[in-house]
Amino acid sequence: MNRIAISLPAPSSSVLSDRERVVAEKFASGLTYREIGEALFIAPSTVRTHLATIYEKLGVRNKIGLAAYFTGTSGAQPAALLPLPDASPVLAIFPIECLNSEERWRRFADGLSSDITIDLARYAGLPVIAFHTMKSLGSKPADFAADSKALGVTYIVSGQLRADDQRVRLTIELADARNGVSLWRERYDRPVEDIFALQDSLTESIINVLAGSFGTLATIGRNAVRRKPPASLRAYDCYLLAVEQHTTSSRAGNAEAIRLFSRALELDPTFANAWAELAYAYSVQACNGFGDNLPASIENWRTAVENALRLDPTDSCAHACLGDLRACLGDLEGAERAHRRALEYGFNHAGILTLLAGSKALVGGDPLEAMPLIERAMRLNPLAPPWYFGIQGSILFVASRHREAIAALRRSAPESPNVLMFLALAHAAVGEAGEAARIAARLKAEFPSFSVEGFIAGHPVTNPDALVAIRHAAELAKLG
């Protein structure tokens, strides 16, 4: 796939104040609220207030639109902001309605609404209207439809909060903004102990139900796409179908994911999430031996991840993918930096935690840190897709928990050569030579070009403990 050059505009210097421009540039470059606050000697809450004003002045809806202003030189309007028919759906989170009269609970409801907005804008893979805008509307439930139409949104999230000194009860609903039909509804009933921990817990639960490859929004989108004739598919439709294919972990699924991601990017070259997912598809091609040319897979991997980060410097998926790429190129310090940044941006994202757990166990860092990450990911996403268990199995194998590794790998994708390899290695490690040989024979028959050393080079596997464990078990399993 050829590199696509993307030129995006810089903002007019007359739009922002000097302080706002500094804040905007730092946020667009990937710094967090805390880092910006420390650099400018202001509180993180003040940074957030500045960003709300910046979004409103520039007419952008999220950090991707903001980053687009600072990554090019053209004076034209950013392509990411044009109302193209291929643009992804837009989400609006209306401030949660507090049914209590106490001011502290009203503040809690506003804080929860803001946190959900910020995290969905970061992880859901679709634009989200800034909370400052939603708060300024002062909407009542009866006004949601009219305000949604004025904002041009596709989906709306609303909620009600009721609390006392013992419990907090929160009802959240996702609805189609065009017709008001409820698409998903959930009630959360939690004890009041540490109010901040409670707020984080509720935010995490809602984000991981709505967002991600198997979240409510993605499932709704895929179901709608399947009813469309192929000629009418948009960039976002292709993206949704590609993510579904990508998660099968099969050779055919990965090839189809690359085709669909590439098609999405032909329709919308500024689609940052599609670039990040395309990078991961090429990394899967490299480590599984799905391609005929490993250097070409790595170069395509590099191109895609660079474009993803150019468009969205805070994309946690892209940073995680960049970490693995740098390790593959021998830059282990750079890999560790990228993985740290991915964890910073994706700490509430179950999929990112799973990817980072796998990287901790196999690529770089401390393998002992992998287990808490995968356990947290499983808690955040109890309906975990099969590829989570493949990564969990590889982590358990490196930790010498071979029986547990086999149980996890059995729940993963049987079409993945990586899964078959670790299954054979785990059975060999517990002395089950016959079962290891049977799986090794299947691996050789179905994936004749796959090899253990090729997996080590393409993943890459650079952690010393993981290298020793894999190579030792490969000798027992007679896998080359």
C-alpha cells in the first residue's frame, strides 16, 4: 500500500488568544491535562476549561479535529471537518439529569457526564460533541431531539442519577437521534464509599459497554452496514466491517481487514482510527507470517502508524502499535516509551490494556506487569472477544502457568497460527507430547510458511524470559 500524503491546515492566529494557542498546540501534540498544567503552571481543570473554549472557537468537535489544525500548512478548511457523506457517526452525551436537590450530587452528575464525554472521544472511534457545548445547551429530555438535529448527531446518550448517603443509582440510555428509538439501556446501582472511585468505576463500565470492537455502538453499526448494498458503503461502514474481520485472527480475515481498511482510507484519508487499525492488521500479517514479504509488511505497518499519529497524537491504539514496531526495528527504549504513552491514553480501554499486556509479556518491559493488565481488561470487558484469550494464553505460558494457558487458548481463535503454536508449546511443557505433536502437525499443514523463529522476529519477541520459554518448549514440541 502506498503512503498517502496528508496536508492539513494551521489555524488563523487571530482566532485564539496566546494562552489558548499554547494549550491547543500542546494538547494536539499529545500532552495530557496534567502535563500541560505543569508546563504552564495552571491547574488541570483550567486546562480543560481552556480546551472547551478552544473547541468552540475553532469549531472542532474533538481532539482529532484539533490535531488536524496543527499538522499542516494549507489555509483551506480541514477535510476532517467538512460534512462529507463518508464521515463517521457523531455522538452527543447530554448532561446526566440529577434527581436530587443537593448541590454535591449535581456536581457529581456533571463530572460523570464530562468524564464519559472525554473518554468516549478518546476511545470510541467516532466524533463526540464537546461537553462544554452540551452543558451550554441546558437541554431537558423533551428538547433532546431538536438539539440533536441542530448539532447533526447520529446517536445520543442521556441519563438520570438518584443518590443518597448509601447508594448511587444511575440509568444510562443510548438512542438513535434521528427517530428517538432506544438502542440500549442499563441501570447501575453502586454503594457510596469513595466517591471518586465510584465515579471512575461508573465511567469505565459505560465506556467499555458502548465503545470498542464489540461495544454497543460498533454492533449497531455493523448490523446496519450488513443491510446495505456494497456500492453504498461509506468509509465508516468499511471500517466497522474491517474491525470485525480483523478480530477473527485468521489469514483470510486479516487480508479482508487490510482491504476494507484501505478502502475506508481511500474514501477518507484523514480517518485516524482506520490508520491505527490498518497498522495493527499489518503487524498481525508480519508476526503470523501471513504475508510473503516480511520487510514489506513492516514498512506498511510503519506507514500506517505514522499516519495515525500524525492525525491523532493521542490515539492509544496507535501508540501501542508503534511500541511493537519500534521493538521490531530494534529500538527497545523507543518501544517502552510508546507503550507507556499508550497506557497513559488507554488506561480505561479494555482492548488497549489487552494489547499492552501481550507486549509486556513478549515484547518489552516486565512480564510480571502483564497479568494485572489482562485481568483489568477482562474485568472491564466481561464479554471479551476470542483474541483477548489468545493474548491471555500467551501471557500465562510465559508465566509458566501452562494448564491455565491451555484453558485460555482453547477459548481463542482456532484459525490463528499463534494460538496453535502456544497450544503446542503449553502441552509440550506439561509433558503431553502426543497432543503437542497433533497440534504441531496441524500448524504445519495449515500454515506451512509459519515458523517459531519467524514469529519471534515478526512479533517481535524480545523479552529474555519469553524467548527462553518459547524456544525451550519448541524443542520439546519439535516445532521449527
